[in-house]
Amino acid sequence: MKIVFIVLSFIMLNCTSESYVDQNKKVDFKIKNNLTEINNDFQSFYSTFRNALINYDLIQIKKMTKFPLEVWGFEDNDPHLRLNDDEFELYFKQSLYYSIDEDPTTRESISTFDLIKKNENVDSLIDFEKTNNFQHIGNLYFRKIDNTWKVEQIFADTKAR
């Protein structure tokens, strides 16, 4: 009787673990497909945004920005601003050229503009995360809103206002 119980327990565990593995493979496959979709989607947006940034096409950059734009200061106690597109350029330029990040290849300080200009592919950016609909590159924060990527928030010197 003990032998029958042990054999049946072994068979049940074996069947259960196989279905668990199969379920994990399905979940893993779905996650990988979703990550690829997010990665390709953001890469496409990033390429367009990068070109607009390099050419300083302010009209295109504004189209790719959510207004009112959230602007956070560099320090915790700095003012928090919400800007319309007519106030955008000053703070946006400041955000781009303020050296805050470290270049992963040289370990030197680099501006957000130089970081984006230097990297054609988002996978080469140190802050790029494939797992979500929120991305952070230097002083710029992007979010997927209604299936469209937008600049949602920037960091700049808000004390000067």
C-alpha cells in the first residue's frame, strides 16, 4: 500500500511540475513579446525625438511633449512648475544642457543632449528600462499616454523663475 501511495504521489508531482513549467513558458513568452513591443515602440519614438532634438526642431519637440509640462528642480526643495508650450523653450534648453549624467563609456559628466546625440539606440542608454511605459533619459522623463510616447517631465533650475 505504501508503495502505491509513493508511486501515485510521484506521478502527481511530476504531472503538476510539467504543467507549472508549461505555464511559466507561456507567461515568459508573453512577457518577452510585451518587452519587445515596448522596446520597438519606444525606439521608434526615440529615433524621431532624437532627430528633432539634434536639428532643434522645436515644433516637432513640442508635438512630442505633454502640456502642461511638469518641471522639477534639481534639489528637493526647489519649486515644482507646470509649463504651457509658450514657457517651454527656456526650461527645456536648460534641462538638455545641464551636465548631470555619467557617460557609461568614459565615466565623465555628460549633458542630456550629448547623451541622446551620442546614442542612436535606446538599448545603449544606461537609464533605458524595457519593462514599462515610463522611460528616463538624463533630465527627461517619457511616458506612454494613450498609446503615444510623450515627454512628460523634465528637471531644470526652477529657482530662476
